[in-house]
Amino acid sequence: MANSPTAISVANTSAASDLIVAARTIELASAIVGKGIRTLAATGGPDKQQVLAYDLAHAGAAVETARSMLDYGGKGELEATLTCAFVADMAHDLGSRLIGREKLWGVDSSTLNETGDFVQKYLDPEFLASLAVKPGPRHLESDYEMVQDTFRSFANKVIAPHAEHVHRENLDVPEVIISGLAEIGAFGLSIPSEYGGFSEGGDGEYMASCIATEELSRASLGIGGSLITRPEILTRALVKGGTEAQKHEWLPKLSTAEVMVAVAVTEPDYGSDVASIKTTAVPAQQDGKDGYVINGVKTWCTFAARANVLMLLARTDPDRTKAHKGLSVLIVPKPLGDAHGFVFNQPAGGRMEGRPIDTIGYRGMHSYEIAIENWWVPADHLIGETSGLGKGFYFQMEGFENGRLQTAARAVGVMQAAYEAACDYAQNRKTFGKNIGEYQIIQAKLGRMAVVIQGARQFSYAVAKLMGKGEGAMEASMVKAYVCKAAEWVTREAMQIHGGYGYAEEYSVSRLYVDARVLSIFEGADETLCLKVIARRMVETATANSN
């Protein structure tokens, strides 16, 4: 994802000329992170130096977000201005992480001193205030603009009218939303065309999903942006490891929403530690047919009551020393259940009981703890059948990596909604004789929001293009780490701009705030993602390059 400073070509304007300094600042910041990673590797690695590893992961993610902005900055004066502002923000954050921990990082914080004038210029309150209502264009290609327009229209007309009521009353996703999304092709964006979907491969499917997810999440995270993620996780697992018969059986049904999916991976004792799960799937015949009997408990199964199937990760090899190599993925059919809890029984004695888990936000989808006893599924419901035994972890990760990108897109949508709500409120709320939007402190908050949101969005687009080339696994983790933390800040500031009304349920910003909080928890908790994935891979790369 590197961009050479000499490759930047824009009109010779003030911010445009500063892009060279911005690129230099990114390289200096990258060098600091690189030195910190080498120090981390030499002092015990992420497991021993966890705080250092966490800071380095987030710093590295911010650097790559800034790097992804350079191409955007070359498209015009406003774009260059937003890019420089983001780079300055990144450098300031890096400096804050460094102060007092220079020895721990093994670096000299003065390395960034040469960019001091640049950072000071683009962190100036008056400058940030000038960006309050200048979020910048997205620069989408015409095909993607059509995707954006289609999903924005649907979100505004169909999702938005239900969003507040569903959240306040803790209701289910309205069926009109599910059927409507199916009609506009939302569930088939990642399904290959030969199986009834709309994907032709390449970066198109990742970009389309990313854009659609942002627009749906802008209306509602709980009943919009999250609906297309679960079918996509199962889709990618099937495309990766399913038999042809399984692809022809399940993918067309996923595309039309005939089959809706809940993902059953997490267990009460094992969250991100997927390799240690206990749920078992043991070969067993029923009525003369080969199959598997499932026993175990899954938790945080979002959408499990409404789902027609569970995408369930289970241990098919009793040898627990094989860890993740003993896991397989099964498609587990189930009846539709009540959102407030369900119990299903099979004629042969199988039982499935779902207990709802009440949450402060992200409502509509509903999450459950599911106890499964002797639940039988046919053998052809194991993804890959016999050739898929022991490969479930890899099939699951195939979906989860893109799930991280989709989570980032969801975060961008939530941030965008919060920013728009804050702008609207600031322009209409008067205190001391004038609109609060005329005060510098409010304008500066809105300006930084605009900068952060555009940076998050452009990084999401860059990662989508990488994933379309079969790359970007590391960047997908980075974009989730950066963008989801940013969403917490943006929604918090949007609520603060609303003052007391921000804390009132009658304003949507309170929903956006509690929804944003879950983003750094699901699809890989932030700490685990930073330590076990980002920092670890950074150390591995640094070690390999030094040998």
C-alpha cells in the first residue's frame, strides 16, 4: 500500500504542495513504528509486551490509513487539505503514544520534529473549524455510485423509518427490510453469478459490499448494515471449501434470502480463542443416513432466532491437541424461533434451546446463548464433506477476514450518520444568541470528524481493492482496529454536541453512540485483534525481513 512521495501529482496549491510533506511524515511515522516492532520482537513479543504491542498495532493501523489517503489527496484541493489534516492527526496521535515510553519503543520521539510546522499548521483550531461542513467527495466510479445511490435510497425509505422504534422497543428486524434487501440483490453481492449471485470476482464484489454496508449502516447498524454480513461469511466459506453440490444447494438460497444465517462460533469459555472450542460433532447415523450429532453451547449467536441455519464451528476430531486443525464447519438447519427465546426438539431426541442476551445497543438482530444437545445433521451439511474435515477454522477465517472489512464499513456508516446529526443540530441549536455551529470549538469538532471519517472510508476502499486481488488480510485487521475505535470517538463527540439532548432517547445520536460501542468488540475484540493478529504479523514480517 506504499505510495511514493514523487508519485503525487496535483495542482500546485497550498495543501497540494504540502502533500510532499505529508508523505514524508507518513514515512517517518512508519519508521518509528517499524523500530518499535523490532524492539517488541527483541523484548519478548506481543504476549510479553502487551501494552507496547497494542499501541504499535493501533499506530501502525493509523499510519496505513494515512498512507491510503495520499491518492485521494491528489484529486483536488479539498481532498489534499483533508489528507494533510488526517496525516497531521495521525502524527499527533503517534507522538502522544510515544511520550514517556520512548525507551519502551526503542525510538527517539524527536524523529518527528522535522514535521512540526506541518503538524502545527493542520492541527490549528481555526483550520479544523474551516472543515466543519467540508467532508469531501468520495470519488466513486460510476458503477459504485449506482450501488451507493441504490442502497442509500433503500436505507432512507425502508430502514430509517423503523430504526428508532426497533431500537427503543428491542424489536425484531422487520421482514419488509429482509425481503426488500433480497429484491435489490444485497445478499448476492459476494455470490458468484453462476450460483445465482451478482459477483464477477475481483475487487468489484468487495467494493460493492463495502459501499452497500456503509449506506445501510448509516440508517441503522442493527437492522441494516449487519444483515448482509452473516450470509457473506457462509458464502465465502462455501466458495472456499464447499462441494459443487453444496454450492448449488445453498448459494442460490442465500442470494434470495430463502435461507438466512446466524454464525455460531463463540462459546461461553472461548471467545477469540477459537482453537479451544468444545462443541463436538460426532459421526452418527439416523434412519439409515450418515450424519453428525452436535453437542455443546454457543454464545453471542446474533440473529439466531430468525435464522434458518446456523453456520456452526465444531470439533470433529476428539484429539484436542490438534487445536484448530480438528475443527469443521457445519450448516445446521433450524426452525424460525421467537426473539425472546426458543426451544426446538427433533423427533429422535435432539434439542436446541436459545436464551436471548439483552444488550444496550445493536438491537433488532438479537444475540443468543444456544445450548445444543444431540442435534443431528446430515453428513452433506459439513462444508466440504469428508474433504472438509479439520478445515473448518480456515473456512471460517475466510469469511471473518472480509467480515472485518465489513465491520469497518459499518463503522463508517455509523460515523457518517452521527456527523450528519451533529451538523444538523449545530446549525439549529441556539445558545447565547447564536447557533452553536458558529462556535469555534463545535466547528473544530465537526472538522476533525469530517477528516477522520474520510480517512476511514478511503482506507476501507483501499483494503477492498487489495482483497479483490487476493491480498489485504493484514490490512483488513488494521482497518477494523482503526475505524472501530474512531467510531467511538466520532459518536461520542456527536452526542456531546447535542448536549443534554444527546443523552435523551428521542434523538438518534444516543442510538448511534451505543451501537458504535460494540464495533470494537465483535468480529474480533480490539485487544485480541491487535495482539494476536496485527502485532504478531508485524513482528513476523520484521523478523523475516531481518533474516
